[in-house]
Amino acid sequence: MGQPTPSRGLYIATFGCQMNVYDSDRMAGLLAPLGFELVDDPEHAELILINTCSVRRSAEHKVYSYLGQLKELKGRRGRLLIGLGGCLAQQEGQRLLDQVPHLDLVFGTGVIHRLPELIAEAAAGRRRALTELDGPAAAAPLPIPPRPGIKAHLTVMRGCDNFCAYCVVPHTRGREHSRPADEVAAEAAALCAAGVREITLLGQNVNSYADPGGGDFADLLARLADTPGLWRLRFVTSHPKDLSDRLVEAMASQERVMEQIHLPAQSGSDRVLKAMNRRYSRRQYLDKVSRLRRRVEGLALGGDIIVGFPGETPQDFQATMSLLETVRYDYLFSFKYSDRPFTRAAKMNGKLSEDIKARRLAELQARQREISLETHRGLVGRVLEVLVEGPAKHGQGLVAGRSRCGRMVNFTGGPDLIGRVVRVRITEGRVNSLVGRLNQEEVQRHDTNDR
């Protein structure tokens, strides 16, 4: 028998979306056979990988700041390798190597499967940037993490064909490629066999998924809902124009599909929506929201809003505020517009000052906090099913988990509850979470066959 490969420290810093979290997990799985083992401190690593986001300028700034912090570490430990991947790598490519001397390799979003090759070259002193996009190799499945935990992400499609005026994703992730349903189902089964109980399906526009062998996203949900060992199935992110009646019915009829959807509006103004190239109107968006709430009992609805898009008038912004009042999102991600490379909006006239954008964002976020608090206080006294994920971030003797519709619930409990679905009576509603009380007799014990 051959000798085991000695352990080599691997530290991965992940910025950005859930798809980057998924990709980082696969990087770890891909490099494990080479002897790399994840460590919690970059000081103990032989290889540091930075998985980046470039959707907003602020995300880029965080990456460059972190990269700058690693310069001193690299100076002290010359054999340390530093690699940068993800959307910023795809966007900048060779320029990153030219500008950052302590960076050893750059890999785009479509070449993660070639990391071993790039690392070997970097170890031999050959710095390289590789940023190919699209094609079968870019969509090839990667190993799942050896210990994925209770919850896991699963990418079902990559890229985007929408070309919204503000968005860099089609340029950094490429055009849409859906994975075959058989491949997705096999990965879901492997995750559940490893102990995963909740899977979140990922895609830049997940509800435009189209199985190369036939079938749409509603078909995929129905198939995955039958995965042995799976208790909960979620998905992000959905484009409103592709939200079909079949998908709404799948959410309403599949007990393992959770009552939660992320449906970004981006603006409440028809004029701005048209300039953004969103391809739906305010009325069409509200009609879809209404249909979802009629058919999916207990639905939690999330969204995205961009304030300060080029040319946004005070009237346009008030239309967005009125959309907020009409929809009453359960949670909302909101941002100031920022120019992104390659996008049409970057070349538009009518850019707003940072001061105006900041004031509008503050007003929007303040009102959303009020709405979230009102909604959560309205849940006091209700009993919710919670999948316990681990210790609460704050508070001794507390555990935390999410309800079916994705709300975070904190309550008193021990580590023996982790990985179980329990019933929790809500006693307090806060802006971003709920507080509850567990009755021990309400604990529901689950095995891989009971749901």
C-alpha cells in the first residue's frame, strides 16, 4: 500500500453569493485528494484561495483590501501560494497578476476543475491566469465536500441570458447552462446519503432551468422532492419573468419544497424597470406576487431593490417605496447602484450623487426594518417547525435554526437538538429573527424514511 499524502493546509476566503459558497466547497473537495486539508487560520495554510464577487463595487473593494492584508503574510512565508478565483478573477484576469506581485494564480468561474494544474504550475514558479468560460468542461460536476453538514447548496444551472443593464453576471459567469436532471439528482442523493437534510438549489436565474433531456424547473423540484433522506428543498434566485404557473403549483403541492421564494423586483417604477431591461412591468410583478400568496400558504417572500439607478427621479423612488408597502417583503436585500464593467448602465447618463443614493437607501431600509418587525411580532404565539442548525450566534444555552419559510428562530436547547426538526412556540419577534420556546414533548424525531 502507498503512503498517505501528508496534510497541507488550505484556507479559502469566500466573498459574495451562495453560488460562491458552493464553489468553495467543491474546491475543497477537489483538492482533498492532493493532501490539502481545510484550516481555520490563513497563518496555518500552504495555499490560500480567495473566491470573489464583483456584482457590486463594494464587493470588489473588500477583496482588494483582503488581498492587501495577505502581502505581509506572503513576505514572511515565501512558500505560501495565493490564488484568486470567482467573478472578479473572471473580470480582471491577467491584470490581477500584473498588478499584484504576491498573487500566484488567477482562475475564472469556469475553470475550477483545472485548479490542480494551476496550483502545480504556481508551485513551480509559473504564475498564470486562466479565465475560459462556457462549454461542457465549465459545467462539469465537482466532488462534494467530505462532511457537508445538515444543509447544503446544489448548483443546477450557471450563467444568465438576461443581460440586465446593471449586471455583470453574464460577463463573469457566461451564458445559461443547465445541468442534466440525472446529474443533479445523483448529487442530491449523494449529499443526503452523507447526512444533508436541507438542500438549496442555486442558479443565477434558477427558474429558467431547462433539463437538456427535457423538463423544466417544476419537474426538477418534483423529482428532487423524492430524494431519500431529504426533508427540505429551497431554491434561489428567481427572475420574475420566468416564474411560471407550473412552478407556483409545484411549490403549493410538494410538501418538501419550502414556502419561501426570493423574487427580486429591483425597482417599483415601470420607467426604471424598462431602462434596467427587466422585461416585466410593476403590474406583472404584483400579479405574480398575488398568485404566489394565494396558492402557497404561509409564504415568505424576499427580494432585491437597487436605488439610484441612472436617471431615477424622486417619483421613481417613491414608486419603489409604494411597491415596498404593497408587497411587504419578509426580507429584502437593498443596494445603491454602482457602475459595473461591460454593462450598458455604466454608459448611461443621469448618474446620481452618492449622497442622494445613500439617503434613498437609508429611507428604504428603515421602512423595511419596520415592516420586518411588524411581521415578526405578528407571529408571536404561533408554533413553527424549525430545523435546528447549531448554537445561536448570541446567548448562552441557545440553539438556532430556520422555519419552513426561512425565518431564523433562537430558543433554549442543547446540542442534542442539532439536526432535528422541532416545534417552537414564538415568544418574541425581532427585526431579523424570532425568539421561541421549545416544549420537549414536541420534538419530532426524523430518520431518512419518515418524510
